[in-house]
Amino acid sequence: MEATIEVTGLRKRFGSALALDGMTFTVVPGQVTGFVGPNGAGKSTTMRVILGLDAADAGTALIGGRPYPSLRRPLSQVGSLLDAAALQPSRSARNHLLWLAYSQGLGSTRVDAVIEQAGLGSAARRKARGYSLGMRQRLGIAAALLGDPPVLMFDEPFNGMDPEGIVWMRGFLKALARQGRAVLVSSHLMSELQDTADHLIVAGRGQVIADTSVAELIAAASADRVTIRTPARAEAMTVLARAGAEVAATAPDVLTVCGLPPERIVVLLSGNSVPFAELSAHRASLEEAYMELTRDAVEFRAEASS
């Protein structure tokens, strides 16, 4: 069942716009790989190239060692959801899935199985035009699962989901990875990927700017920052600065300290009789880590509000 997505040196230009500039990464089985980056970073173009919907000017995109156009019965090799609106609105969900299944030599039993797996049992015979965005996402996921593929790709699967749906989606993606599948998820919702993804590919201006585990990225962004709450802010700043720390006041009674470990800070403050009520090592969120990493890769930036 195991298969990988291997993207190597992809280049793609649309007129004067360079969409992909050497995009290279691998998605391995057994984990959820998040694919993130600012608008215009090349995420959607990369996914379209992987699925043979766009042709690259250079480079390769392979699924299980083969390009998508060469796959026989591709739904049994890779399942994807790129656009939840890509369906015939006059068809019921079940008929939509039956049409896809028959094109791949699959039967109605498999259709009924993925309907239940995606949580659409009570709405399967309703016409898709009446579906909410969240229900269309579930229908797209059911379609991606039809061939029971070892590789799955989802573009913004959390969009339109209600809180129950978001919780379900987190667990569902992780369960797919535990089954040994390679799962690639593009999303702008860092809070959801922090709880879901094992690995992260960060893209910017058509290139990979980070290829690392979520844990390693957060650890790097957290650095050695320590937050201190003290009623003696000035005294604490003086003591810590003398010891070589970088100290910034972030609130009337709060300091952020870089360059000293928490244990050393405690010794310094206690030894100089500087009172403090709280001291904690800072742990960055994935969103903070992402914003720091992509600061110079944002192509479309609005003016700051005054």
C-alpha cells in the first residue's frame, strides 16, 4: 500500500508570473504533511501539477514513482480534494459518487462505505446543490477515498467546517496517516495544522523555504525566550541586562528575556533580591513560527490599520 509523493525541481510560469521556482519536497507514508505558505506561494499550482491538471515547464512530480497521467485507475493510487464545488449540483451525493466509482470499475458497496466514513449517511440522497460548504467538503473527501488509495491530497479541507466538523477532520486526517497513507494537506489555518500535522512544508515565492517537523519548527521559533512577571521591572531589567540578556518590557509588569535560560534568571533575580511572581519559558505557536518564517515571502500585503 505504501507510496510517496516526490516533487523535484518543479518550475512553472504563467506569462510573466513565475509560479514555481524549483519546488522540491517529499511526502512520506504514515504521517500528515502540512503544505503552507502565503497566497501566491505556489501551493495550489504544485498540487495541480502533481495531479496532472497543469504541466510543469521543468521538474517532475511522481506518485509512487510514477507521473499521474501514467497511473492506471488513478483513484486507487491517489485521492484528492482540490475544489469542493467541483460536482454536478443536480445529482445527489450518492449518484455523484456512483458515477465516479463506475468510471474506475468500483461498485456501489464502496460508495456506501465512503458515504458513512465521511459522515454523509443522512444526506446521501439529497441533491448536492442544497449542500453547505462543509457538506461539500465531506462529499469531496468521500470521493477521494473511493479507491482506497495510499496517497491523499486535500486543499483547505477545514474550510466551511463547523466546530464538530473541524474536530472530526483533525482526527480523520491523523487516522488516515496511522493507516500508513501519505497525506498532504494544504491549509492557511495554522491552529488546525498544529494539532494535526506531523511534518510541514513551508513554501514562499514558488520555492520550499522550510521542510521540517512541526515540533522542530515550533522549538526553533520559541528560541530561548522567557517571560517574567515582576513588580520591580526596572530593577529586573538592570540585573538581567548586566548578565548579557536582551530584555524587553511587553507590559507594565511583564518582561521578555532572551539569551539566558530560566534557571539562570531565577538565580540572578533571587540573588539580587528582585521580586517576581511568575517566570515561564516561551513556547511559540505554529502561527508565530510561520509568520516569522514567511515574513519576507508575502507577496500580497495590506496596509496596516491605523
